[in-house]
Amino acid sequence: MNLILGIFSLVFILFQASFAMGSPVLSIDENISEDDFSSTLYTNPDSMEAHEMVIMCCEDGQHSQVQLNNTLKPRPTVSPDGNSSVYLKVLTTSSDMGIEDYVLNNTAKPREIRIKDISTMGYYAVAFSPDSKMYAAPRLVHLGDGRNAQYAIDIMSVDSNKVIHQELLPFYKENTKSTPMDWDRSEMYGVYWSEDGSSIVYEVLGADIEGGLYPTMLVTNRLNVNYTELRKMNGYEDPVEEKTKFSGYDELMESYGEEEQNTSADDPQPVSTPGFGILAALVALSMNRKWKREP
């Protein structure tokens, strides 16, 4: 018996550990439709304007990227609580040269932190989470030789500006694995975080390997995420669920006490404990059968 309990406990521990180490990205929906995209509310409503601009410019075919790059100008992205923002700024380097890069401004502490390697050509550089404690940033991750790169979505902590999770992005034409896009001729144009926290949508304009000079295909993919797990990874665990459980327990005990008082007032006779009446009946039936067998 002890061996069985030990094996069960080990399996349970391994299951818990494997679940805890799992990715907060549950699945990726590739090439979602415009209806799917529009049916969701996002934390930055203004970013919908940028999305509509991308859709409109992509209708002109081979000149889409040229027109977009001349039209879209970076704008500050503000968190839902208004305490944080990300914007493009000219920074002075150690050699006294000015360089443009994105910075994170947290007005609660106030400070500006440089955010390196954000890769986007859109109006808004990042997408904030509903609780304003995280942001999703599109990046190019260099692989091996330092020249080839692949797009990723980095989910960052606002407080520490550390990576909570990095998701390398699939980038295929028409949802097939046989026709990959050409990363060197692709641009990330938008990233959006849903208001309920459950999904991060990104869009990339690119070309397949056999394509021409300009990227011509818009790919809109959706990361379905475990938002509760992301919040825990960021150190913010919502205590509402635990509070509700104990609150419900207290209410149940309170109602049980009231019912017990009402029962004793209406019926002074002792009340048998649930389950013991059935047990007594089974014992009596067993004894009755025993007596019937005796000569």
C-alpha cells in the first residue's frame, strides 16, 4: 500500500513540475482572418488605426512596404493605467553621437530605460498587458553567425524590464510548412494585446523565398497565452480566487450554523448524523439474514 502511495505521489509531483515548466504560450493561430482580429478588443485602441493603415497599404501589391515605411511614424504607446509609456527618443552614446532607440518611461518611479532591438515599422512599438505590468515587444533574434535572424515576441516585465518569456515566431505562407517566408525581406508592423489578456496578435509583411523585390503578403498570427501563469511569472498573483474560496467557506459554515439552530428550535428530538442511518439499516439487514439461516 505504501509503495502504491509513493508511486502516486511521485507521478503527481512530476506532473506538477512539468506543468510549471510549460510555456505560457498555449498555441499559435496562424493567418487569422480580419473578422477574427476585429472581434477582439485590445489594450491600445489607437493601434487599430495602424492596423487599418497596414491593411489598406497591402492592397497595392509590390509597393506596400515602401508606402508603409513613408506613412507610419512612431508614436508613444501608453499603458492602460497611464503610468508607463514606450516611445522613440534620440539618445546620446558614449562617443557623443545621437542614436534613436525606444525607451520605457515609468512615471510611478520616474525613470527612462532604453529598450534595445525592438523591430517594428508601425505606429506603436509595443503592446501593454491589461494589468500594465508587462509589455510585448517584437524583436529580431540573431541566430549563430550574427547575420541571419528570426522574429520573436518578447514578453517583458515593466518593473524590471527583464524578459519573462521569449517566443520565436512561425512565419509561413498560407499556413503551410513548405513555403517559408524570407526573413531578410520582412517587417514587423504591429503587435496587439487583448483586453482579457488571453492573446497577443502580431502582423508581419513579408515575401516568400521565391518572391520579388518587395514583400507583398500580410501575415496576422495570434499567440494564445495563459495570462494567469504570465502574471505569476512576473510576480503578480491575483489573490481574488483564494479570497473567494475562503469567503464561500465562511458563508457555508454560517448557513450551516443557522440551519442547525432552526432545526433544534423546531424539532427538539435528536437528529441522526447523515450516513449512520444507512449504516444501521445495512447492519440490521445483515443480522436479519443471519437469523433466517439459523435452524
